[in-house]
Amino acid sequence: VGVLSPDHVQLFREALPGHAPLMHDGNRWVWKAEHLSPVQRGDVLQEVARQLHRRGAVVGWRNEAYSCWSPPDTAWPYAEPELFRLERAAFRFFGLRSHASHVHGLTPDGRMWCGRRALSKATDPGLLDNLAAGGLPADEHPHGCAVREILEEAGLSRTLSQVVACAEVVTTERAEPEGWHSETLFVYTTAVSDTETPVNRDGEVSEFLCLEMSEVLSRLRAGEFTRDAACAIALYALSQVPESKHRP
């Protein structure tokens, strides 16, 4: 389920209780927890995560749970049952797949509203981001998450029908100081009229910029966007290219 460094494997093994050990199986480690229910698995991992947090190995504790599934073979909602729930700050330590909703705000003439992350943000402070974006908490639908984030981050009230999903999702993976980042992004668009101006409500955005797509792509290439926002922009940009123009 997860991707852990050798150091993280060792810390995990030391913190696990005896009734649910981590066992070596060929070239991988297997957590022997199939006899536990999803709630019990979550309880065990939550306690392990708390121990690791006290030791400084898990940082940025949020008191917010994410859901974890096996790598899904189906579109949302997943057919596979939830494996467990765990504090979101621990997902990178364990290399677990998380989910997030990202929203592009588009003007009638095709410009894109982008937010600059506040300098107080724990991750990617000061970088450009989408109009709104946020991790998907347990029990929340990606579409509802998008609507909520638009209100909290951009101060714009939207109904579900005013937030349109892109046809595809994108998954980003990379090594980070906290561990392995693996996240599936649900990407949406919403129209922002000429009479609307985004205003941040939750203190997570320092400013909003309304940019021509050419400037968005130029800033993306210059590394001014978070990597996840860049992936969401690339997904949208590709969706606007006629099928005949796609490379084979």
C-alpha cells in the first residue's frame, strides 16, 4: 500500500504492537493486519503515528483524517473498500496515496485566476497555486470538497453544477523530506465572471492573480507553481488541445 524508506521501515517496525507486525516477504515488507477491521487498522496506525510525531518523524499534525484504499482500479467512487483512516500528516511518512481537489477559475475571455500560497503555509509557501485546492478528508466527496475549498480559499459561493470536473484525473508522485508523496488530483473548473474577484477567507492565500494562459504556462515552466498545481494546469491545458493535435 505504501512506499517507505529503510529508515521509515525501521521506525514503523519498532512502533508496531506484537499482534500486527511488519514482516519481510521477498523484496517487500508486509503489514500483517488482514485480521483487523478497517477501524482497528486505523487505530493501530494512528497510535504509531502519534508516537512518531512525538519523536519528530511525523510533522505538521493537522487532526484531520484521510482515507486509504488499495491502489484503485476503478473511477471514483472506488469499488474497493476503505482500508483504514489515518491522520493526514502521516501519509507521506508511510508513503500512502492521498487525494485532493484542485479548481481552475476561468474568466469569460479565457484567463485563469491563480492564488499565491501564504508564507505561513507549511508546504510550498509563496508559490503560485490554483484558484482553490485542498486535500480530501475522509467522508467527503471530491466534488463537494472543491465547492467548499472555493468558498474558503477564494470567497466564491458555488453550487455543484457550477463546478465542472475534467474528464481525467492525474496522480503525482515524488520524494519529499517527510517521505513519499503520492496524490491523486481531481481537477475542476468554475467560471469567474468579470464582476467577481476572489478574496481569501482562511488565511492560506496571500494574493490572487488573473493571468493570460500564456503567462500561466510561462510561470509554470519557470517553477513558480507548486508541482501539484502545475500538474492540474497541464491536465487542463491538454484537455483544450484538439484530439487531432495530440502526439501519437
